[in-house]
Amino acid sequence: MEKGENTKDWSDPIVDEVRAVRDAHARKFDYDLGAIFKDLIRQQEENQGQGWQYVRLPAKRIEKKKTGTHL
């Protein structure tokens, strides 16, 4: 996609499917973030009970970009 090209008409079937699944899940909980989070944790714990493994990566420190000197 070229810089400045109108992205309004852009569509990707995989992105559309992921968004639809995410919206359907959120709709089940009336878009309540706390309830959505609790359900995701419940699903994670359920999956771990079935032998799934989750990887926890250490947090990365983000360094501030240095800008030009101001006089």
C-alpha cells in the first residue's frame, strides 16, 4: 500500500475474521472489559489444565529517542 493511499477501502479477510470473533466475544459480555478479561483468564486456565503451555516474555525497556539538541 502506497503512503497516503486511502486505507478506508482496504480489507483483509483474516483481519476481518479476527475482528468478527473478537467482537462476538465482547458482545457476549456487553463489552464489559472486566468480564471479558475474566473470561480470557478462565479460558487460559482451562487450556493450561489440558496441557497447553503459555510463554511469558520479560518486559522490554523502551528507550526514549534522542532528538536534536535545543539551544
